[in-house]
Amino acid sequence: MSRAKATQLNVRSAFARARTRELSRLTGMTATEIVEDALRGYVPPGAPAQTGRLVRRGRILVIPAGGSSVSLDEANAALDRVRERDLDR
């Protein structure tokens, strides 16, 4: 077998190793078959169905801010005022 075709998966979990050995003895399947079967059946969790007041911002859920939004220019002006106040002392 060529080097490019040799595939290996290292499992460092003691639980996963023990459970794979146990399932292998019970089913007569190889460890590879058990892992492949488990991965075929795995479905990652989807997005939460009910989020209440939370809104999705990319991959995270956040509480939406109340009131009006602040523009970049307004935020920069406020920061400049605070910075200048600290220099006047």
C-alpha cells in the first residue's frame, strides 16, 4: 500500500478505546467498522428552535440592544471627547 493511501485515526480517549473494544467483541465488527458506522449515524445538533429574545450574530446568540443604534462617527466622537477630557486634567 502506498503512503498516500495509508489512513490512520488516533484515539486518545480511554473511554472510546474501551467502548470500541467492547462493541467489537459483542458485534464481531472491527474497530474501523464501528467508528465508520457511528460517524455515518451522527447528526450534528442544529440551530436552537426557540431562542426567546436572543438573535443570531454569526455563530453566537446575543441579546439585542434596546434603543437606537449608534453610528461609527458618533462612537468615535464620544471616544474622542473622553480622551480629550482625560488630557485636560
